[in-house]
Amino acid sequence: MSENIENIYWKLFKSMFVISMSTFGGGFVIITLMQKKFCDELGWIEKEEILDLTALAQSAPGSLAVNASILFGYQLKGIKGSLVAMLATILPPLLIISTISIFYSLFSQNQIVRIALKVMRSGVAAVILDAALTLMKGVIKSKDMFNIMVMVFAFIFSYFIQVDAIMLICLGLLLAFAIEIIKYRNTRIKHGII
Amino acid sequence: MELFKLFLCFFEIGLFSFGGGYAAVPLIQAMVVERYHWLSVSEFINLITIAEMTPGPIVINAATFVGMKIDGFTEAIFTTLGSVMPSFIIVLILSWLYKKYKGLSIVKSILKRIRPLVVAMILSAGFSILVMALFKANDYRIINIDDIQVIELIIFIISLGLLRKYKVNPIMIIFGSGLIGTLSYLLFAMI
């Protein structure tokens, strides 16, 4: 039993470490990679929960990657889990930057490194869009017109109007809350309470 | 004393860096360059270049870099831990609340309505990176279709195909696209 639990911590650490090492191109890559690893491969968490965690991670200060790892670790194994996941997320950048800062000029002036990093972005874009397509299909298949509209408008706001992520989540929360209140009132009216 | 000051400075940066990513850059600059003079402006530009070239959140990259610059690895550990401490405390509270209340029906239905929004944000992030990769432009408004990078376009299409159809491991795709892309660039440069 205890060996089993240790295995989970070790597996969590190892997976998060590798994922963090691969997050070139911003926070959303880590969400995609976590979803692949922890939902699709290990089945430790539901797809919907990853989306909830993303929204929560966006609404706290700090980076999306670190926040998402803390949230995920906690859902899995409480405070200990969140510590393990967070350490595994911050260790790769800590080790890489402290090494590179010593060999800085050698690294940043290297033409091959520059090319590799630029060209890598196209792979990163594919990884994020692949996850986005799968999630989008889920929303469309639900045939919930309201959710589809929210998705379309949120995309326009986020991509074309470039509304800030926190702002967008706050707006979404307000809207969702308003709908819940209206629904609640309607049921009360229907039952003749008001 | 110095260690404590470093820790506090990055604690402050971590606490006020909402939005993540490059939104935090001006704040880091104000603290590290202008207030404490730990880095010169040109060193700060180096830091941003390195941060762009390495995996990991920019705030952590900055924390580690400043720590190493000031003295060494011990300082780097303190600055890095300082930068994530506010997140850890606040996010832990959020985690606890989420775990406790996610079963409530009102919370459930609100969360359900937020999910399509998060899907849209992921989609939007993907498009931004795609535009950057294919056109070397930061904004869709300034792209010119003639500037399209052919190698990047081919790699993107193949990567997406492999992911959709064969469910290839995304980490393999990220590093594989870097490797194959670089080789193709070198090959074309030789021809």
C-alpha cells in the first residue's frame, strides 16, 4: 500500500518534470500536455476538471504552469501532491537557467539554437490546436447552443479584441451567475413561491 | 539579510504578476532594474532572450537568472521559491475550495458554463503561436501572406496530422519539430 502511494508521488513528479521541461511557448502548452498525460494516458483526472483547473489557475497571480500544477497536485493527493507537482514544475527551469546563465553568450549567439527554437513553435502550435480541436468537438457535440455561443464569442474576444484572460473569466463568471439566479427565480415562480 | 531581501522582492513580483507570461515583464524590470539595480538594462534584455529560448514560466526564469547573477545557486533557489510562494498559498486555497464545493449543484453549473470559455482561450493561444510560427509576426493584423515560412508550414501540417490521426506523444512532436526543422533549415542553407 505505502509503496503504491510512493509510486504515485514518483510518477507525478516524473511526469510533471518532463512536461515542464517541454513547455516551450507559454502556459497553455502545459495544460495540453497535462491533459494528454493525466487524462488520456493515466486517467487520473477528467477532461472537464482540467478545464476547471485552467480557469482557476488563470484567476490567481503567478504563471499558468505553476498554478495548474499546484491545483492538479492538490486534486490528486492534497497538499503533499501539490508540493510534489509544483517542485517538479519549477525544477527544470531552475536547473536550465542556472546552467545557461553561466554559458550565456555561448548559448544565445548559437545560430542552431535560434533556428531550433523558432521552428519548434510550429510543433507547439500543432500540439495546442490539436487539444483545442478535441475540446471544441466536445462542446459542439453537446448541442448546447448557449455553450457554443459562449465559445465563439469568447474566441472573438480573446483572439481578435485581445481581452485579458482574467477579465474574460470574470465576465464568464458573472454571466453564469446571472443565468443561475434567473433559473432559480423561474423555478420559484413556477412553484408559486414568489 | 540579502537572501531575505531577494526572497521578498520575488515574492512581490510573484504576487502581482497576474495574467502570466509577458504581462509580468514590465513589473520584473521595474523591480530588478530600476528599484534594486540588480541587473543593467542590457543584462535584462539578455534575460528576456534566454527566457524566450528556454522552457518554463518567465517569472521563474527571471528569478533564477537574477539569483545566479547576484551570487550563485543558493540565491537562485531563494529567488525562485520567493516567486512561486504567493501562487502556492493562493492557489492552495483555491484548490481546497474547488475540491470542497465542486459537487454543489450551483458550482457545478457555473463551472459548466465557464468551460467553453477556457476552450476558446486555448484555441486563441494556439492561433497566436501559429501566426508567430508561420509569419514571424506577433499580431494577425500585420501578417503578409507572402511572408509565409514554408518549412514551418509543412512541419505544422505534418505535426497536426500525426497528433490527430496517430495520437503521437505531444512531447515527441515538440522536440521532433525542433530537430527536423533545424535539419531542414541547415539542408536548405547548404543548397
